[in-house]
Amino acid sequence: EANMLFGLINKLYQQTSIIITSNKGFEEWREFLGDPVITSAMLDRLMYKCELFNITADSYRLKHR
């Protein structure tokens, strides 16, 4: 799956905007994607000319269950 996600991000890189949400920090991506080389390349492309929003508030979805 990491290879497929990297392929998609690589194809869209510098052609369109990409929005990704995650409850994992970047340092945890290597672990759950399973390949540190692909993860580093993917994060490199995602973080080039990007805006990061780190939302630390309680989850709206969980709050209104």
C-alpha cells in the first residue's frame, strides 16, 4: 500500500493541491507505512511548498457522538 500511495502522491506532485489528514505524527509514518525510504520520499514531496495545520483540539467527530 505504501508503494501505491507514493505513486499517487508522486503523480500529483507539483500538478495539483493535495490535502491529507492523519491522526499520526510524521515520525510515526515510517512505522505504519513499513518502508522508511518510500516514507521519506513521500513526506519530501508532501512538505514541499506546503502549509501544515496541527490541530490539537478535541475531535469534533468524537465530541458529538
